[in-house]
Amino acid sequence: MAERSFKAEVEHLRKGSGDVFTGEGILALTKALLENGVGYVGGYQGAPISHLMDVLADAQDLMGELGVRFEANASEAAAAAMLAASVHYPIRGAVTFKGSVGVNVASDALANLASSGVNGGALVIVGEDYGEGSSIMQERSYGFAMKSQFWLLDPRPNLPSIVKAVGDGFALSEASNTPVMLMVRIRSCHVTGSFETSDNVPPPLSVQDALANPQRDFKRVVLPPMSYAHEHDKIDNRWPAAEKFILDNKLNERFGPESGKVGIMCLGGMYNGVIRALQRLGLADISGNTSVPLYVLNVTYPIVKSDVVDFCKGKEAVLLVEEGQPEFIEQQIGAMLYKEGATTRLEGKGIFPKAGEYTGQIMFDGLEAFVRQYAPDLLPAKVLAPNTPKTELPDLTKSVPIRPPGFCTGCPERPIFASLKLAEQELGPRQITGDIGCHLFACLPPFEIGGSTMGYGLGPASNAAFDGGGEHRAISILGDGGFWHNGLSSSIGNMVFNKSDSVAIIVDNYYSAATGGQDVLSSRAQNSTKSTNHPISKALEGVGVEWIRQIDRTYDVTQMRAAIREALTTDYKGPKVIVASSECMLNRQRREKPLRNKAIADGKRVETPRFGVDQDVCTGDHACIRLSGCPSLSLKKLDDPLRDDPVAHIDQSCVGCGNCGEVADAAILCPSFYEAKVVHNPTVFETWLTGLRKKVISWLQNRRAGKRLTFSGEAL
Amino acid sequence: MSLALPLDAQPTDPALEGIIKLAVMAVGGQGGGVLTNWIESLARSQGYHCQATSVAGVAQRTGATIYYIEMAPGDVAAPVFSLAPAAGDVDIAIAAEMMEAGRAIIRGFVTPDRTTLIASTHRMLAVSEKTVPGDGMASSDEVRAAAEVASQKLILADMDRAAVKVGSVISASLFGALAGSEALPFKREAFEEAIRTGGKGVEASLRAFAAGYDLAQNGEPAKPVEEKPVQQEIVAPKGPADIQSEWARLEARVAALPETVRVMAAAGLTKVVDFQDCAYGSEYLDRLEALVKADTAEREYELSCEAAKYIANAMAYDDVIRVADLKTRPQRFDRIEAEMGVGNDNVMHLTDYLHPRAEEIVGLLPEKLGRKMENDPAWMKRIDRWFNRGRRLRTDSLRGFAMLYFLGGLRNWRLKTLRHKMEQDHLNDWLQMVAGYLPDRYGMAVEILRCRRLIKGYSDTHARGLSKFDKVLSGARMVEDREDGPQWVARLREAALKDEKGTELDGALKTVESFTG
């Protein structure tokens, strides 16, 4: 079960004609798929479309009623490959994953799909993880559309436009026999709004029905000589068909006056940002009515030349608002205008910075610079000559600390990396590679473990150069999500086959945790629609790993460190794999907390552990924090004139995982930590025993107090 | 081209002034999403158009995260909202933590012409603040000062405490503060209705809402001026009469010290007596008085104050006996039970995490025997085998308590131990070095006293502290004849507190060597 449940929201997906849906972009996308008669959906989670996968999973009942097949694919490649169903069958299919990394993984299947061409509408919904909040390298998915020639939609970021784009996408795909990629940016996925719903439509041909009448056509197979024919088909037939459909159905939109000295062209996804800048410049009203001609490219590939040339006609200059680089569209439009012999100046990069997100300020500055240069008469006086000087604000950049993401309170991965850091302190530093997942946070302070990440499931593979071994064995990290995504073959299989002498640590937290706690094959939960509980260690044995150490409680730092030490020092020459398993604390707390509270309320005996620091024993050296970074392990300034430095302090958010105590023990740090386990609804015997103990203990305490001075505090 | 007289320019649409732009800056896990949902549902219930966006993804794992909301009156036709806040264009900024308020200011989301800033003053320390061996905490005062300049209206209060006090979380108290700030054109009842519509933990949320509302309207109640005893000796300790009279004699000696030294001396004396006994306290005052004699009022007794502090810290070192003593005191049990909320219906198990090494065991032996063993690797190995392992001691059980109680009772034995001898030698060497700089190099003496701050922690951390201390002192010797010697010692000490391994200190020492060598 995923971190966030959409069970309640999913009910709104049943709305029909005449209703209004209000909610998040991802739910609107799901609703649009159902309204457009989709026959099968799938995908692979990853921000910003993780929640779309969660919505789809939670909507399985509804989809079942409609005869829609939902598949939680093993990877983006698997998701894209699933669209093969639309090659021969007139069934609409949609899959979703994140861009650009998901598209990287899927690109093999996507390229084959694009070459074969499709019969039923094939839609790839890509959550473009670019700009603020992104967790990946900053690239564009655009290049994939260009190289494989499938079409790319980038609708305006409001719910009606996004919903419309789904229908347009399917229709365009079918009209041009080409898969279509629908791109939604980070914020569009979670933007809220409303749209008018229509009835859900069951697929005219369901995947189940299709099996009754199998179809094949060797002309669609990517093999010579058909592959040569595919290339020509793309250029001679599919592309013109797409252009015609785009023009006939006016998929690209125009706003503002028919003509003007200048014009602005923007990608659909940039529309709201452009309008906001125009509003601030006094060039658009609150509803987006602009006094500058605006051409919105809801289809960003292909760019329809005739339409672009038409828009530019008679204009002295046009500004293209295209975020990210390379500036693929600017290059295309530049070439179009040049070949057409147009005199219109094309502005874009230059006025806008070449790299990076177009933030509100950049958009404002860019548009202002453009209008000021080419049509200053349009600008109102207060923009032309602002008369209020800006207030100088104090510079806080040096004092406000950065706050990158990190392990949650009680995270079972923290003790793994604390153990690894301790092992390194003991045996010397090692070559370590990371992987994708929460465990990548270990690269940051306080652990600073792992120097690279080459892709999902590729941690051990990216250490392959060091597989031959040497004085110090190399270590790589791999998560359970990455393991099942492709790590089993690309990383572990690679190690076995090449007789790797290095060490791999598999972080098994029972979920694809970083993407929001979706189940994977080795999840321990019972999932009614998925097959879980397949142990990683068995898969390892299956591919031929002989040296396996299964740790079932990562919080046992002493044992964890011993396993790492053994892997690094054993005489065994083959691949050494440690599977470190403990449940993601975020998910565990969400699962257990309500049960625990209920049990306490019901009068059942429940123990709730929490840790603490004796402030008088703590000397304020913070060594424990350098092996933890736990949000609940913080600092406190004491009201004691004799103390210079703040001492460690554990706040109420502690979940009692025990990492701090274990680390203090394993690293022999200090005796400040204690665990206080509160027993709710204790047994009668327990209460009696505690009373007896307390009596004896306070007798001893009073005895000692009688022979010495007692000051008010514990120690001063 | 004309001189750009904007005759035909469009006037700015006045309806644009009706858009309210609100940014929420939070730390992942704080419930910024819940707050956003409430605000959105509130705006819609009041007939407003509203759009919210957030940046999902890994930032929600304890990182800095941001939510953004825009709203406009319902009579406007299909307003186009932005999906992200822009610098200089935010009406209301809500920061769920003090440094996030700072981040909002840095990003330009707080400007004096328009922004109401609602921020919680509590701190969730970033990792970089916590890992510094010294004090790496960022300055809230700096952010507060900037917030005063940057905002049009400012509401600053500890919204976290306000919420936790009534059994809720910060999102609810911030929502209350938003209502109380009157920055949105909606009535209080409408806000509360939004919480009820949300339907989860309604009662607790409403309590926190009320607390936040109140804080925004009336500000934080001025902290009652703490009546700090001017002279700490007023606080009388409890204990048998004969020891009380001994204590009275020590207090009288403190009272005879120069006034500026008394507070620190009283604190120091209390610590030392609490650590051992009154005779040990007397030793402390002997050492202190010797330095006070060499000090002058012209310097405001700076040397004596530092001596009062650091001699006490050096004398009350952290040995096994002290740890065991502290861990068996009744006040400790009371404090933990209060912190954990243990009531009459609960019982509490208390487990202490201890890990003794041979060094600690040998430190407890008489000096001669201890030294012999310390220098005999075979014996050290043997003792390690017997004792060196992690021990989880149930201090609430009779067996566990008795063990610690016995160790804590070794106080009368302490002065004979090897550890005590080692601490004494170290203390004497240090004070001798201090005395050597007096009277001519007063500044050097003060700085050498302050270097005691470097020694803290247990086992390896303690050893590392000692080696840093030694390094700084050796650096001090290189600059002792220079006019700016004391400043250099201070710089070396600060460098030593910057990182664990002492990289900064080594760098600073290289610099010193470069101009002294």
C-alpha cells in the first residue's frame, strides 16, 4: 500500500456528464483516461507522477468494472513495452513514468513502438522532473520525441486543458498511427482546479476480448526490410497526418490581437508563467486577455511550419519561451523562418538564460526586456520608469543553513550507513557507489558515503571497473526498488558473471520507499492484486550469489558493522552481498500507530519506546549526531553558565528505533543515551513489581542523599 | 522611435489587485499539505477561485519544501493563476520554522510593500548545524531582524509549541495565525469550518487553531522576567547539618570574591561539591583564589571569571563514578518520567546504554596498580575481554540499579584512583602554563584557560579533544611573545571546534607556523 491513499478521491472518478470535478491534476488525468475509453493502463512510479500510479492502483475496482486492465509495471521499459498491445489492436493504452530518467529507461521500447506505429491510441504520460523540487539531472525528455518521432503534447497547466490533451492525444495517435507523449510538469501534476466531467466510457474492445481474436502482421515488426519502410512511413504518411490533425483541430492556441508588431510563442506548460509576467507588466488582465499576440504550442513536437510562419508574418520580432536546453524548438523555428526567408527576428535564449528553470523573476525580466526592446510603447508608465526604489534587505544567505532532504526519523537505513561509516573508520575509506532511492541521502552529511549514482538499479554495476578487487574491496549500494527494477540482472547478474570481488549492500525497506511506499516483489505486505513476499535473498541465490548475509534488523549496528567487516575482509573471492532488511519507518508508523492507539484505548498491554539523553552526562561534542542526522536527535542550549556548547537532545518525535543508543554503544561514544519504554495498561504483577522496585530504589537514594549535599538540579 | 510616452499603453487591470498570493515554506513532514488543503477549501467555501500547487518528491523527506496558493474573488471570469511564487510578488508568506522564514526572505518572497509574514520561531536544526563539534546553531536573531525590515506585517511566535501544548500539530496553529493576521478577507468561523470539513482530528486542530489565532492577535505573552538570584549562594542545598556548615564556610569564601566573579564561582563551586564533596570544593576555591589574587579590577576580573568556569569543569571530569552517580539520582527518574508522560497507570522500563572499556576499568584502580596494568598490553587485553562490550542496563530493575548505585558510591574512593591522578596532573600542567603568563601576558593566560572547552566527550572523542587541546597549546607557545598572540590562540580554538577531525585546526596551525617558523 502506498504512502498516500486516494481511496476517497477515487470515488469522484465515477462522476458523469454535467458534473464538476475539483481536485488535483493527477486525478484529472485519470478521469480523462476513463472518459476516453482507455483499455489498459500502467506505469512506474517516480516524482512527479508517483501519485498518478497511486491513484490508478486505488482506482482498480472502478477500472475493473469498466474492463480496464491496470498493470504496475516492473520498470519504465516494461511500461512502454506494454503499449505493444496498441500496435495491432484498436485498443487505447496509456502508461506513465517520470521524465527524463524514466524515458531513458523506456527509450528502447519507445523507439521500437514508434517504428512499428500504432493502431489503437498509445499515450505516454510523462511527469517532467525539471526545476525546483526535482531530484534528477536536469535534462529534457524532448530529445526522445525528436529522435524516435513520436508526438509531444505540453498542455496549458490547468485541469480543463490537461483533460482535453488526453482526448486529443489519443485521437492524434490514432490519426497518425504514432504514439504520443503527454508531458506534465512537476507543478501541473499537483495543481488543483475544476473541470466539467463526462461519462466514463468502457473500451470498445477490451484487452480480454482481444485475446479471443489474436492478430499479427509481420509488416509491423522492426526487422529489415520493414524497418526501412517504417522510416519512410513516418516521414511520408504519419507526420503529415499528424500536422493535418493538429491544424484541423486547432490543438495549438492563439490569444490576444490578430496582429501586432511583436508576438510571443510559448510552450503550453509555460502559459501561466507567461501570463503572470504579462499581468505584472500591464499587458494582460486577470483572465489572461493579452494585448500581445500569443501563440501557445500545446503540441511541441512536431512543430507545424505553416502555422509558425503564419503567426510570425508581419511581426518585427517574436519571443519564444522555451524552458531548458538544448533549445530544440528555437532551433527548429529558426531554421523554418530562415528557409522561408522571413525577416522576423526570433528571440529566445539570450533574452532568457540558456540553462535553468524559468522562475517568476526570470519570466518577468525576459518578457520585460523583450517588450522594452521591440515595443516599449506598449508598456505602462509605472513599468517604464518605476519610481519606488527597492528596499535593501539584509543578506541572510550566509546564516540560513541549507536543508537538503534526508532520512526520516527512525529510518532503518540510517543504522546501515552509520555501520558503514564505522567500518570505514576501522578499515579505511573505500570506493563506494550509490544508487537511486532514499539511501542516496547517505551521500550528504553527516554520512558522506557514496560518490556517484549512475541510474536506478545500477549501483553495483557502476562499480564494475573495480570488480577485479585490490587492496581495498569496493562497496556499492542498491535499494530493493532498484533491485527489482533491473538491479537483479544489470548489477547482481553482472557481478556473478564477472566473478566480482566486491561488496554490494542491498537496502531492503519492504517498499519502493522514495517514490511513496509502493509495493515491490519483496514487500512483506499482503496485497490483494499483486504477488509479494518474494525474498531478495532467494533471488540472489537463484542468479548464483553464494556469499549472502541476511540482516533482519538493521538497527543492530554492532551486527550490521560485523557483516560489513566480514564482507570486506573475508577470503572469499566472489561477489559478497549483504541484504539489510527493516521496514521503512514512515510506512511502519502509518500502519502501526492507529493500531497501537486503539490497543491502548482498548486496555491492552502496549509498550511505547522512546530514547533520551542525560543532559548532564552529555558533554556537547555531538559525535552521536555525526553518526545519525536523525531529525529527532537535535541540540539544546542549557541554562548553565559553565557550559559553552549545546548538548544533544531527543524530542518527542522520536519513534524509539534505537539507532542513537546502538551507535553510542558500537562506536563507544558516551553513556548519555537511555531508552524509556512506557508500558500502557501494565499487568497487575508488573505494577506490583514496579512498586516494590521503586520502594527499594528510593530507600537507597534517600540513604545516599542523607550523607551529602543535594542541590536543586540533578547536577550543576 | 518615440520617446515611449505611454499614451496608448494598457492600464494595469485593477482586478489583478484582487489576486491573493500565498506561499507556505515548510520542512518535509510538517504537514504543509494539510495547511494548503485547509486554505484552499476555505477560499472555495467563500466563493473564491483558488489554485494550489506543491512540489512533491524527495524534498518531502525532511528537506525544505514549498506550497503555493493563489485565489481571487469569484466574480472574476476564469482568472489565470501562476503555479509558482515570484520574488517581490507574494502577499502572504507562512514559514513553519524560523530558518524557513529566512529562506523565504532570501528568495524574495517577503517584501516590505506587500507581504504579511507569519512565521514560527521554533527551530528544527539542519544537519549542518548539529554536526559541528562546537556551537553551529544559526542565529534566529539575524532572521528576526531581517524579517522586521522585509515584511509589511510580521507575526512571529512559537507556533509549534502552541500546537503541541494542546495536543495538535503546527499546521493547525499556523492556520489559526493566518486567520488572526486578518490577511485574508474571511471570517474566523469560515476558517474553523474548513477544519471541520477536513474531518481529521478536528477538536485538537481547533484548539491549536485558537492558540495560533490568539498569538497572531495578541502576540506572545512577554516572558515573565526571570528572577535570577544575583548571587547563586542564596539557593541553599539540602543535606546533613555538619556538611551544611562546611558548605556555609565555602559560601563565605565565594562572597569574599570580587563581585563579578561570584556568580561563576558559585556555579563552579556547586558543580565541584556536587561532583565530590566540600573538601574538594575547598580545593577548587584554593585554585581560584590564587588566580584572583593575580587579577585586577581594571580587567574586570576576566581571568578570574574564566578560571571559575573552566577549573570547575576540569575538576568535575566525566568518570565512571560521576556517570553512575548521575544516573541513579531520584531527580533523574522524576525528569524522565515527566518527559515521557508516565502517569499512575503506566510503568516505565529504563534501559541505559553503556559500553565500558579497559581504560575506564583501569582508571578506577589505585594509581600504582592502574599504571602497571595500563602499561601491560596483556592485562589490558584481558580486562577488555572481561568488560569491553555494550551493556544494556535496566536501571529501573534492582540488579541494574544496584550495579550503578555501587559504582556511584565509589566517590570516597575516587581521589585515590589513577583517573583522578591523571586529571590532576593535566589540570596542574594547564594551570601552571596559565600562571606562567601572569602578570605580563594576561591575554594569553585568559585564552589558555578558555582552551579547556576543547576537552569533552568520552573514549575516542575525549582522546581527540585532548589532542586538539594539546595542539592548540603548542600553537599558543609559538605565538606567546606576539602582541596578537591571544587572538591567534582564540582563532586556533575556534578552528578546532569547527570539525571533528581537526582539519581546520591543522590548517590554522600551518598558518601560524608560516609566520613563526
